Amino acid sequence: MLPVYRLGLAAWAGLTLLQLAWHGWLAPPTHLSPALVLAITVAPLLLPLTALRNVRRALLWVGILSLFYFCHGISEAWSSADTRVLALIEIGLTLLLIGSLGAGVRRRAARGGTAS
């Protein structure tokens, strides 16, 4: 496994832990059930675990899903001063995740492997 994929896996785990901490403990929702919000934010991040035997495919799935979290982070950073730091961390983790996936594809292509 490429080191950049390990970085992507760490960013994926960090993004999952951030959602648990953010919506479950640090800034729980006031208008919705915290359990519902956690289900909406954490469950999609757990779905790519089904493809974990192929790390590149799992990271591709979570990379696509992370676009939602990127948009959420931008929205929160723009609108809420209370959760701005959490939102910036979310943005950073999504960029790290997508960047590691892209770097892994580039390295594989440079070595002469297929990018499928």
C-alpha cells in the first residue's frame, strides 16, 4: 500500500472521528436529535468500509462522499463563528483525503501501473 493511501486512510478516520466529536459532544444540534444527526453524518463515512480490501477503491468512494463534508465545512466556516475551527478542520481533512487519493493515482501512473 502506498504511503499516500495511508495518509488518506488517516484523513478518513479523522473525518469520521471529527463528525462524532462535533455532532455528539462539542457542538451537538439543538433542533434535531443528536442520534439522527450522527446517523446522517457518520453512516456515509462507514459505507466505504465494505470496499476496504481494495484501499484505492474505498478511498475513491470516501473521496466522492467527502465533497459533501467539504461543502458542509465551507458553509459552517462562513456562517457560524462558534464552529468555525471545527469546520476548518473538516475542510482540511477533506482536502487531505482527496489530495492523497490524487497523489496515489499519479504515483501509480508514473510507475507504469494502470490507474483503474
